[in-house]
Amino acid sequence: MLLTWLLVGVMMIVVMVLGLFFVLLGGALLPILRYRMKKHMEAMRADRAEDIGSSVHYRETPYRETRQGSSTHRKQRVLEGDYVVQDKDRKEEKDANKK
């Protein structure tokens, strides 16, 4: 009977020491986690921000592309606005006309 009480007492002391260790570890890691979350929020805020007074009228829109049959997401940035895509042949013709 005495051995049982001693075993329970030792187990309580071990659990208290482990609990104190994890509380101190969590308190020590909290500033690191807070710093990372702050940087993450600043990056999200910067992504959503819009330029004021800019002469260029476009914006980048992030969206996620999903692949069929898998759960992987790939984040992309799309440029919206007025722009012209020139193919290679037209560019070579313009260069030839300039000479």
C-alpha cells in the first residue's frame, strides 16, 4: 500500500515538472510565433493594398489554380488591365522595317 502511494507521488512530481517545462517552453516560443504572425499579416495587408495616384491602371489578382483529382493548390498572380501581347513574328517585322 505504501509503495502505491509513493509511486503516485513520484508520478505527480514528474507530471508537474513536465507541465512546468511545457509552460515555460510555450512562453519562450510565443514571441517568435507572434513575430511570424505579424510578418504574415503585413504581407497579406500589402497584397490587398491598392496604389493611390498611380498612372498605371492595372492590378494583380491572386487566385488559386486547382488541379483536378488532387488537393494541391498553386497560387498565381494575374495581371488585369489593358495590355497587348505581341507575337514573335510581328516583333521581327517591326525590327526589319526600322532598318
